[in-house]
Amino acid sequence: MLLNQTVESGETVESGEAMDAIQAYEGTSLNLLIVDDDDVDRERLRRMLSKSDIQTRVSEAASVEDSLVYLSRDDYDCVIIDYRLGLSSGLTLLDNIRTTMNNHCAVIMITGLGDEEVAAEAMRLGASDYLLKSQLQSSQLIHAIVNSIHRAELEKKLHDMAHYDNLTGLASRPLLLENLQSTVTNNEAAAVAFLDLDNFKPVNDNYGHDTGDYVLVTIANRLKQILRKSDTLSRIGGDEFVLLLRGISNQRECNRFLTRLIHLINTPIELPEFDCQVQVSASIGVTLVTDNCLDADTILRRADQTMYQAKHAGNNKILFFDPEEEKRQYDRRAMLQAAERGIECNEFELYYQPQIDMINHRIIGAEALIRWNHPTLGFLHPMEFREALEHPSTGVLIGEWVLKEALKQHAAWNKKDLVVSVNIAPAHLLSKRFFQRLALLLKNAPDVPPESLEIEILETVSVSDIDSAVEVVKVCQQLGVHVALDDFGTGYASLSYLKQLPLNTLKMDKSFVLNLLTNPEDRAIIACIVELSKTFGYKLIAEGVESQELEQALIGIGCQFGQGYFIAKPMSADAMSSWMISH
């Protein structure tokens, strides 16, 4: 923008835009700081300013050090800096204002040099304008000050839009990360607390978003009350807030402060419009800034993840980041990814354990048990990759592979009277379209009668999902597939399951069988389970038959079918084929 226009006579006239800018500041008092080591030059600038209709309040500093003291004590609309400040350069002060002090005020550089490189460097460091002493006039100085202040105000508005939340006025994510990274770089002790309001959604649902905004602003104002000037409070979206607490280096101090903060949040909020109160709580995840090798994004991510763990633990929980937990989460993600690759690379294998009629030693079935030939960890049993099996997506992929492979092997054995049982994880059983996918697998295995496939479901399927489980089991039985309840007797819902689930088989948990010979209570429990299975008409299979004595004792109580190491250990499909021939 041109501040003045030069006419042929050599005189200058004020442009319309410059006049408008000056008029906008008439009646206001601008706070200015002149930084020049020459007394005569400072006085000259004062006189130029006195000729303006704009009121000014002028402070003077003769060195970089003095000017920094002034800037730390007061807010200035514009700082006018001489390029030469004794042995120092005005560029040093300019750089301090923009970086160390993070000040957005207008800065004008004045110099006796006509050096374009100096001008370019001044503008690069954030100068609003660059003026030559030899050509400087009162009107030019005033115009430069006014336009520089106006430009600085616009830049500050843009900065605030990018760095502050519109609703609460709190810092937004970019500013939080800037401050956090500065803390890390300077190796300062600090804590980052990631806060999420636990029950805020019902406020929006019941009273509307305007009321929800009012509650957020109220919470923000409460949090401001107890924060120190050095701290940063930010809202990074929705009902999530983050606090950067400088100077806090231990959990005890941090926990004490956050407990006060939660008490403030829990205080009921009056809603006069609805003549009622609402109350919200908070979950807080905290990580201490102790490692200057970590970047701000990583620290914030740790606090965020810890907050979700706190949220799962209940309302008003404060949880501190645990490196061991992070390692467990990392290992879990690595395991899930490796398992999905393992399916594609044929790393999984099914082993089979025979189930027999213990009276005549006739084979009646085989339980398919998954094994993982891991490329680096070696031969893994299910308990070693349990999280992958129970995962709602990876577990479904593995479960479908198991069903497909078991049906394929059953067709290869071609034994119509053999039942192959497959363990189905709760996440797989209750997944969408389980029934449709099972029906398709059976359709693609026409040589396998549906009744020769038995799906084993765990008693640990939660009671809250029992209705869904019942519906899935019913449609499975409509296909002709048998259903067994595995590990029966270990859960609290045993009788409820017997009453609601349409079953074919009960599998008695081996924990009762192993102590059968020495523990009268376990023997009594087994006797009760035998009677229950007879009453409901279920086939009963005892797991954990580890000796001939156990086998005979089970037969004596009335349990006819069993599986266990005494009968045979789990074996590969080829070994199982040979075992069936020999038995």
C-alpha cells in the first residue's frame, strides 16, 4: 500500500487510503517505543510525532537491553528501532520481539543506510516497514506507524483465528503444540493433561447445542481460574481440553492440581432457561515431559491414549502414562498386523485332538485347534496370540480361515460319522453376517454334512450379548450345524445359558476333571453336570482326561465322552489321519 504519492512539483499529498487509516486512529492514544542510541535522533522522532493529530504516548530506550525491559513491562502498538544500536544491531532486537517474546506489535526499522540487503533482512525478521533517516518526514513516519499498526492488527487476527478457539478463546492445537515443543526444546519440566468430559453428549441431546456451548465456555472459564500465567489451556475440539502445566515434574504434584480441577468441573452448572442444573465429569490422561528427544506430537498422542484408558476405567479418573502399557499396545498392534499377514502367507495351521467314547474307545469327533508357525517367534499356541483371535476384525479373519480349513480337512477325511468342532470367538460369533458367511462356507463344502460341523462357543460371551448369541445359535442350528458350550461350569451364567441357548453338547471344563480323584467338591460338581446334561438331553464331553484313572472315574460317574492327553495330544492333520487308522 502506498502511504503517499509524489507529484511533479516534488510535494507529497496523502493518498485516500492513508487518510482513512489515519482517521481511524484519531481520538485514540497509541503507545510507542523509540529505540535509538542517539539522543538527537530520538528527539527528532518525538518532534515528528508531535505534529500529528494522533495522540501518542512515547517511551524511549537507548539500547537493546533497555528496550527489552520496556517491552516486558508494557504492551506497545509500535516499536521504532534504529538499525545501529551501539555495538548491537536493531535486527537483534527485532528477532527477540518476534521469536523470544512472541510479540505481534508493529515494528518499524529506521536507518541511515540505503542497503537493500539490510531492508530485506529486516522484513524477513518481521519488520512492518523500513524507512531511511535522510528521507524521513513527519507525515511519512505517521503514515508508516498507522499502516504498520493496522497491518499488525490484521496479522494478529489471522494468527488468533489459527491459534485460538473461536468459542472459548482458549489456545487451539497449533498454539498448544508450539508451546509444548518450546518446552521440550528448552528441556523444561512439565506435564500434559488431556481432558475429556465424560457425559457431555446428553447435554447437547437434551438441551441443544447452544446450551452445550454455554457449558463448554463455563468449564473453560473455570479452568482458567486455577491456571498459572506460564500454563497453556487449549480446546482442541468438541469437549476435549489439553493443559500444558509448566514446572510440574512429579505425579503427586500433578495429581493434587488435577484433583482440584476435577472438583471445579464437577460443580453443577445452572441453566436458568430450563430452570435446572447439569453436571459433567472428566477423564484425564497425563504424561510428564521428561525426555527432550520426544516431539510435541508424540507427547500429546501419549496423553490422548492415556485419557481413553482413564475413560474406560470410569468417570473422574486421572491416569498417568505408563511406558510399559504403551509397549503392550505397540506389541498388540504388531501382533494384529502380523496375524493378518500370517493368514495371507499361510502361516497358520490346524491341529486336531480326538474326542472318543471312553467306554468302547470309538472316535466320535476331533476338535480343531489353531497353531501359528510364526516366522520369527516360532510355533505359537492360541494363548500366545489370544488378542488377535479375540479382535473384532482380525479375529473374524482368522475364525473364517479356521472354519474353511476345518471343512476342507473334514472333506479330505471323508468320515461321515466324525464331528469336527471349531472354537468360535465371541467377536466372531456376534459379528455381522456370521450366519450368511457360515452358510456360504458350507455351500462350498458339499461333501461335508452340516451336522458333522460343531461350533464351540465360550461361556464367557457376556450376559449382555446373550440375546444376540441365542439368535445366532438358532439360525446355525437351522443350517444343521451343531453347537457346543465350551468350558462349561467356569462362568456365572452357566444355568442361564442352559436355559436360553439351544445346544447339542456341553464340554465340561478340565479344571474340575483334573482334581476329580482328590477333591470331593469337584467330584460332586461333575456329578451335577452329568445330571444336568441328561436332563437337557445334551452330549457331555469331559476335557482334561490325563490318565486312565481319570477316565475310569468319569465313566463311573456317568460321563461317557472325553478328550485329553491320555487319549491323544493335539496333532497335525496328517498325524490325525494316521491316528484314526490305527484306532
